[in-house]
Amino acid sequence: MSEEVTLETILEGRVATYGMLARLYRKEVDQEFLDEMRSIRYPQNTGNDNVDTGYRMFHHYLCNVWERTLTELATDYARVFLGSGSNAYSAAYPFESVHTSPRRLMMQDARDEVLAIYRSAGIVKSDTWKEGEDHIAVELEFLQILGQRVLDALAEDDEDKAVGNLLTSYNFLMDHLVNWVPMLIAEMQKYSRTEFYKALAYLTMGFIETDREFLEDVLEDELSKENEDSEDNTVIVEESDLEV
């Protein structure tokens, strides 16, 4: 029973953390969200140095809130994620396409790929969201939604559905977030002036690392079978089989 409770707690924590991260990237911090973040008891010694550093920096910053904190954070959000707009290297632009296309352009292949994945999962973009679907906030929110589907499936004793959503989460994490977030994080560290957004950079990188490890652990058998199936389906082409 204790193992089941522990797993449920981890899964609930995944959903909550992905939701918090998505909110922080989506728009500037307002008073309501600032108050909510100040009420959180941040964990220590999680086992991941980046996560620990991020939480420690959040705690320190939020313990020193003053009358101009919201203005300070709004200014830094614009500096970090919006930049001057003069070129593709003036900010930590939060779009996968920018970091994976040769000319750092928006709305490239990465956007089309994630859009197809969202649609296959039965998810469509809200009309209120005007940015590209490969914005980090949307990618994080997608993993939040999948995480909630896992919890819902387990509540219904549908283990196959839960595993399916975990596999979708892992593949999306590996094919997309792991593929470009380290570059975004490096640029966030470069452009941010507040401890708050530096903390966000550390926490994002650390949580992706820990979630990857968690998913690989819980999906060990499924991932091993996928690798075996992939090897079985590999076709070796002899030189004589090729036509010039």
C-alpha cells in the first residue's frame, strides 16, 4: 500500500510541477501567482543539484519581496523572453523552432511536429493562445495534461491506458524538450537579471532530468521491449541489394 501511495504522490507532483513551470513561462507573474508561490514550502535535498538550486533561489528571492517586485519581474520577463526584437539572438526565445532551425526562425518543423502530436492526443490550442504551439509553456502543459490522464487512468484501474500516456510523455520529453531546452536554459542564464528567472532555469533543467529518470525507471520493461522490437525490425542492406 505504501508503494502505491508513493507512486501516486510522485505522479501528482509531476502534474503540479509541470503546471507551475508552464504558468511561469506563459506570462509575467501577477500578484495572485506571486502570493501562491510565496506560500509554497519548497523541498530540499531532492537528489538533483539543479532542482535544489532552483528551489533554494526561489525561496531566497521570494523571502525578499518588496513593493516593486512585480515590476522587476515583468521587466525581467520581457528582457529574457521577448528581447529587443532586433535579431534572433537578443533573448532566450521560448520556442523550439528557434533553437532547432538553422536560421533560428519561428513556426518551423518543430512547431508542425508538436502540433501533430497534440492533435493525435485529442488536444487543440485554446483560442486565447496566440503564440506558436512549440512555445515551452505549451509543451510543458501538454506533459501536465498527459500526467493528469495517467492519474485518471489509474483511478479507473486502467493500467494499459496509464502506461500508454506515460510512454507518450517519455517520447515527447525525449524528442522535444530534451532536444532543445538545454539551449534555452543557457540563454536564460545569460539574459536574466533577477534571481527569480535564474531559479526558473535551474528548476526547469533539473526537473526534466529527474522526470526522464523517473519515466525510464517506471517504464523499464516497456522501453526495453520497444528497443527489442526496433532491433528485430532492423533491415540490413547488403551492397549487392543496392541499385545505382
